Amino acid sequence: MEQAQLDTHQKALAINLDQTRYGTIAEIGAGQETARWFFQVGGAAGTIAKAMSAYDMKFSDSIYGPCKRYVSRDRLQSMLDHEFRLLKERLGESRGADSAFFAFANTVAARSFIQKQEGHGWLGICFQARPGEEVSRIDLHVQLKGQENIQDQETLGLLGVNLIYGALYYHDDPDRLLTSLLDQLNTDLLAIDMIDFCGPAFAQVDNRLMALRLVQHGLSSAAMFQADGKVVQPADALYKKAVLVERSRFRPPTRLTMSLLDSAYTQFCRDLEIDPDDVIVLSEMTLHNLGQGDEIDAQDFLDRAEILCALGKHVLISDYGEFYRLAQYLFRYTSMPVGIALGVPTLAQIFDEQYYQSLEGGILEAFGRLFRNDVSLYACPALNEASGELTTIHNLEIPAHLRHLYLHLLENGYIRELVAVDRDQLSIFSHTVLEKIRSGDPDWEAMVPDQVAEIIRKKRLFDCCS
């Protein structure tokens, strides 16, 4: 039977009345918005050992140590480490046997009236699931969308209570914990674009899957993890980086998939004279690539993630079906060029006007958004298996009324041809490879990179039966 959702008042009061919980709340940048709830509902003396703010930078540094950025994960972690250490030092002997300690912290930049920038912040909690247990932890990053500072402050207070309650009572059900963060809130007010779980309470949690859940449950439009599997906040990862992104199902990554990306990377750096060290390469999967609607096979996703990480690829998960939305997202975080690696069939789909019916300006508005900044499309030829002929950017059939638009983009370098892809690889399709893997046909191994074949065989991914 589904349990009724508690409101913020009920959550704060339930924590206050729980004699096994005791902790600290430390907040920088948005007042005592979370702590206020616990004092407001009554009974806070039973829960709160200390509540504090440190707005002045020198005061903050004297407590938590110096840092380069005050609204950062580094500052959040130093706050949590400091506050939890003090709890154990000062109260461990007197309360440690009966109380499960927690330390909550946030560090927030409010909406900027000068630059009209949205606010954002880091929130986290260290906690013991049971008295005396090793500490577990949740860090998250939130984008604040309120039109006024007061809206963002209210959002932070609600989110803080939701995070504390979720950590203490839903830690054995991470999906429920995740969705409960939006209790009494909605995505018009915030987006959570990164969350990281660690510690014994989350020993079975794969943070790559939690990145997918953020997007799947609508808490964010995109989430990202690195080749080492660690989740990252996209703004930090993309800052001052040129971006090359390939969108695919990667089910599995084939020789063509990886050759297309490698060729695009080489050409992208050469064409735009970009230092390779200044480029971040992303393998992007949309929710559509991962399943139908809410039906996403978690293990299937993790199989793909496992391979991409082993290949050294950073992974972006998004709900940006249209490429112009993807480009807009990337340019939120970087002013450097963006390249999109794709096949000619996908290029043809970009010129399909049905995808832009929701835009008042139709395809022209979409292309204005897609190419308004420094974007280049790197298109790989396609092989017609029946005729053996190649379809390239130069002979691609485009509707007559869009032909002049296409030629304009072609002649001005917005669309570029990938010429280094091996023609023999153009007949490799991931759905064919997947069928061969599952049927036990050994021919699939020649269709994927050697490292991919080894991983699939060793870990028996994609229901491999060979």
C-alpha cells in the first residue's frame, strides 16, 4: 500500500520527535532556511545540537579552512567533515551509544540582480543509519529557478528538510529518496543536476544509475558521469572546455560508433585549431535511446555505461530530443566551440520539420537556436547496402524548400563531412550486433572494438551467451 506523502512540517516534526537522531545544521549564503523549519515546528531541542551560519568569508575560512570557491563541492565537504567530527568529539561519549548522528550543510549563491544569473548551491548530509555505524553521505547540486530571492530561500528550506528526512528514513530505497526531494516542490523552482551517494547505507547504489534516475524522474534535464564512473556537476566539467558530443544508443558501441567519434575528434581539433587538452568528449544517451517512456531497463543501461567507461568516455544522459536543445544546454556552461558527431541519416532527421511543430518559428527558430553560437555538425557518410553507394553531405536529399537553407549551412562550415571513417565499417549496425550477441553468433566480435568484445564476453553483458 502506497504511503501518504508527508509535508515539510510533518517531516521536520517527525525528526524532532525521533530520540535516536541528533545533529548539526550549518548553512552559508541563504540564511537558516533549513534550520528554521525544525525550530518552527517545535521540539528542536531533541534533534539540533547546533545550527549556524557563517556569511563573512574570513569567518567561514577560520571555521572550515580556506578554499578557492565558497559555493563549491569542496566547501560543502569541508563543512560536513568539520561538523560531523565535532559531533563525535563532543557528544560521542555521552550520546554515541544511543544516537545516530547527522550533519547537514549547504553553501549557496543567491540570484544575482547585477548579472541576472540564477542561484545555485550545494547541499549535503553525513549521517549514521544506526548509532555507532560508519558515516554515509549524500552530496547534491541544485540550480535555483525562482524569480525572486525569497522564492529560492523557501525552496532551499524545503529541499533541505527533504534531504535530511530522506537520508534518515529512505536510505534503504534510493529511488524513493530521490523522488522525495521534490516533495512540496516542483521543477519550475529547481533542478538537481548531480547527486552522489556513498558509505555503508548505500553500498549497493551505483551512482551512474542515480544520474539516470535524476533525468528519468524529471529532477534534471541532464546528468553526467566521468569515465571513472564518478558523477560530476556538468557546469564544473564543461567550464572553459570545447565540447564534442556523439549521440547514440551505444547498445553496444560498435567499430563504426567509435571510429565516427574518433574521426570527429581529430577533425574538430584540426578545423578549429583547438588544443586537444581543451576538449571534452561526451557520449550522450537520451531517454529515448534508453527505452520507451518510463520503461528503462536499469541493467541494460549499466551494461552500456560499463563499456563506455572502460573505453575512457564521459557519459551525458539527457532528455533533449532535439539537437538545438542540447546545444543550448551546452552553451550554458561553456563559451568554447561545440561539435556534434552524427551519421548522415541523423542529419537528414534534423531537417524533418515535424520535430519543430511546437516552436512558433518552426525549423528556422530551431536552427537559429542550434547555430547561434559556434556549433559544427560532423556527419559520417552512410552506405546503401542494396546499391553499395554512399550518401554524403553532398548528395543527401533535402526537401526542395529547405535546400537553400541546407546549402547555406554547408557552405559556411556549419555542416562538415567526416572523411576518415573506414568504408568497411559503414555496414555495421548496433541492432545487428546485439542480435548476434544474443543468438550466440560469433561474428559480432569483429563488429566491435576488441576491448568491447572482451568486456561483453567477460561480464556476459547484453545477455551474451557465447
